[in-house]
Amino acid sequence: MSAGAFNILWLQAGSCGGCTMSMLEHGSGGWFRELETFGVNLLWHPSVSEETGDEARVVLERVESGETPLHALCIEGAILCGPDGTGFFNRLAGTGRAMLDWARSLAAKADYCVAVGSCAAFGGVPLADPDPTDAAGLQYRKAVAGGALGAEYRSRRGLPVINVAGCAPHPGWIMETLVALALDAMTADDLDALGRPKFYVDHLAHHGCSRNEFYEFKASAETLSQRGCLMEHLGCKATQAAGDCNQRGWNGSGSCTKGGFACIACTSPSFEDIRDYHRTPKIGGVPVGLPLDMPKAWFMALAALSKSATPPRVRKNATADHVVVPPRGARKPKE
């Protein structure tokens, strides 16, 4: 470890490991090169570090004793608090101790505590009904403050848990959060009311969507694989979901909507409670979930106007799986 390095410790609790899979994709040189570039030292990660067994336990014990400084504790996955508040549904192998116990002990030693993904932030999928493991986020159960560490928890630098929500979060969200912390460039003012970094949640997933022309004219896809907007019929919540997902592609270019899948608002508490992901709930033919930043009456008026003005090209392409009518002039006239 180089002098002045920013030490992070990454633990995996009740999760699928998808946040780690996302993180490993980051950057043209890979995550480990990015960490090195910004002076971030990964003390230990259960999936990628060489240390196992006694060696790994020594790393944890040195951090817990204060011998090794801990600048950021990163926890991926929900904390499983059952049975009966013991946390024994999820023990850290080889230590005999519950992850709940480790999380509370190490969070007290950390300059910052980072919840990586919506499970760690809000409980996520493990907290979904019937919740047999009594799952919790680090500082929230769904949108209710509390969680495994308690609503009053503050790290050694005075911040609440930093919730890098998403299922899985974009690797850029995770890495940029860690870099901001390493550079002492993140304060409480940089977090929203749910502890999420504003640099990505001050956007909507709708922003930058490749289907926006269809959205503007309310030209909707009717089945999966079609090119139209997914909001009216196929359950897309991008106009309500926090995140810049369509502005910074995944794996260089992808996103849920670009891949033909509806946004499920995975950066939000309780997204796991949604049923019928591919069907938009409606009342009287009107979608229940409307854009966050527009009054319902305005949306209904504009939607009616837009549909009446939809160009035939847009209407026909919306229900096709490829461009069937190109823009006028896009093809060279026959000679």
C-alpha cells in the first residue's frame, strides 16, 4: 500500500453479486487500474482478493482494531437481520460472526460508509414480500430511515450512509463516488434526501433515451422488440426513475431501454414490489405512473395533441422491430 492511499474494504452481504459484476466492467483499463490511478487501495474483497481463510480474517481484525485505517466501508447486498435480530442467517464464513455484527462494528471505524446497490441501500430484492430473512438496508428499510445501522448513524467524517442505489448500479456511479470521497469532494449537500449522490440521481433515466422521438409523439410499442416508447403499454418507468442511465451507456453503449427492456426504477426504494414489469398499470386507460416533473392535466393535454400530430413514419416504426419508414430524404432517390 502506498503512502497516503485511500483504503476501502468491500463486503458482500445478502446479494447476487451483480454489483461486483457491474464494477468489474468499469473503465477501458478495468477497475483495478482505475483504483490505482486515483490512489484507492482495495484492502479486501471476497470475490476478487487473493486472501482467504485466516489471511482474510487478519485483514478484517486489523481494520476492526484500528491498526489499519478504514477510509470507506463498501457493503454490497442487504443485511439479513434474522432470525430474531441475530443476523445469523448470514454469517461471514470463517469468523463465526454475523454480517450484521461485522457491518455495525466496521461502520463505526469508517470515515465513510457506502451502500453499493439498492439491496444495501434500501433492502432491495431480499426485503421483498415475504421477506423470510428480515432483510434491511444499511440505513433504510425501503424508504423508511433506520435499517441495520439506525437512522442516526453517521460515519467518522459525519456523513450518513452514501447510497449508490441501482440494481445493479452503473460502475461509473460507484467509482465516481469513491473518487469523490478519496478527494474529499463529497459533502452532505451532494446527497439527496435518500442519501443518493446527486451527480446521477438529479437526472431521470428518460433523459437521453433513444426512444424519445416516440415518447414525444406518444407512439408506443405494443409488444417487446418493437421500437416505440415503452411507457404507455410495457411498464417503463424511465420518466419517474432517478438516474443518468441513458446518458452514460453500460458496457460502452447499452441501457435497459436501448436493449428493449422497460426501466423498472431500480434506483428507488420498493422497486422490488412491482408486479407485471412488462405491463403498465392504468385507470380508465390512463397510465397510473406519469412523469415526475409534469402535472397530470398538462400531460394528458399534451399527449392528446402529440398523438394527433404523430407523423405516419413515427407511428408505423413504433410497432415494428426495425425501421420500416425512413425519414424523408434519408434514401437517395432512384435515378
